[in-house]
Amino acid sequence: MLNFSSVTNLSNWQILLVLFLIIFDGVVWGWIVFDQPNKNTELYFLDVGQGDSELVILPNGPKVLIDGGPNNKVINELASVLRPTDRYIDLILLSHPQTDHFTGLIDVLKRYQVGVFIFNGRSGTVDSWSKLIKVIKENKIPAVVLAAGDKIHYLNSQFNFLLPDKNFIESTDLNETTLVSLLQSQNSKILFTGDIDAKIEDYLIRKYDLDIDVLKVSHHGSKFSSGEKFLSNISPKIAVIEVGKNSYGHPTKEVLKNLASVGAQIFRTDKDGTIKLLINNQGISIFKKK
């Protein structure tokens, strides 16, 4: 217990520091004692620059981080979303082993405890991939390979993995090996597409009957994705483009036009910052950081 009589012998700045520590201690314990599990599904499209990273917080709190962006910017974004005392992520899901999707995960794995690492089974072709695998092994994190047909259930929420299947998992183009997932939670459907191109999009709509609410726009708005036929078939109400400063012209005018033509509300992390969707059985609320 703090002896308040000793405070009178401190300087003004020391008194302020003691008071700050008392208040901060009370706030932290307030989080621990009074915090209640969330009843909604929270979905964050993190502003990590020219790369992808999405955080899903399911009802009652389980957290799924999909991709980690191209650098350690994801650490600051997670810190702005999660409480300082929250250092556990249940699942990390890597869409495919390219640097703009996995490099940030190296620092995430060093800073946070992680329950399971999920990927498509393919290895990256750059040195940083070895660093990622080393951290996973050092922290004894189980690594699980998933593919088309696999599912993850939690209460009334479910991730359905639509791709890759045997037709694409061995492709020389790593974008074609993307672990595409459909999250169904609280009457909403969210499609995570990684970097798939038009060929994979056409395959998806031939194989599945997709009618979704939220689309993570593929490949940062590349001209090789988000075709008119694909978008008209899946009918997204909300489309989020994760993009930063780049020399590729992402997102292209053609993609923006295609998204607008199907009536999707368009958001992009380079202009809107981190985007939060609060999902419940009544609908979806949208919040922008910028």
C-alpha cells in the first residue's frame, strides 16, 4: 500500500508522477475486473501501407489476424486496437507467402503469444520467410495447413476456406495459391481474397454461390483483379482496398469503376486509415480512423 504521508516530501513533478501511476494502475485494473466480453463481431482493416492485414475479433473475444503487412507498422496498428494488457492472438492466418502479407508477422510473433499459425503449406522464396519460420519454431507455435473445404467453427461464427484446391496449390504464381476464406458471423458474410487474380475469381464464382456483404478487395485494387463479372456475382455492399503509396497505380480507375457499378461502398486504407466494421445481427456500422 502506498504511504501517502511520504508524498509531502516529493517535488511537484514527482507528486504528479505518483498520481499518474495511481490513476494508470486503476485504469488497468478496471480493464481486468470490469471488462465484459464483446457481443459483436469486430473487423479491422489495418493501415499497414502497401500490404494486407486484417484483425477479426469474434463475439466473446477470440482474435484472428489475417496477414501482417510488409513491415512492423502492424505492431502500432494492433496496439491502437488492442488493450496494452492484451498480448494473445488465437489464430494467425497467412493468405500466401509474399512479403507484403507476411513480413510484419515476424514482429507480431515476437510481441504476442499466438495459439496457432495457419497457412496454405507453400514456402516463401525470400530470406525473410526463413526468419518467420524460425520465430514460429522458437515459440513452439503449432503450424497447420488448410485448404479448400476446411472450416473453423467458433460458436455461431465460421470460417469456410474456399481455395486453394489441388488445381492451384502447386502454381508457380504464389498469388494463385491464396488461402481464400469466407467468414460468416452474425448474419454477415465477409470474403477475404488475398491477391487472387481474374482467373481465380472466375473459378470461385463457377464453383461457389457467393452473395456477400463485405469484400476485402484483391491485390490492393490491381487491374488484374475485381472483374465486372466477379463483382456482379458476389454483390458486395462494402468493399475495402488495403493499399499504400505505390508505383503500380493501385487502386486502378477500372477497379474503382467496377466496384461503384455494383453499388459497393468503397473504403481504402491510404485515404481512410484503419477501417473498423462493427457487425451484429442488426447490420454493419463503419468507422474510419482518418
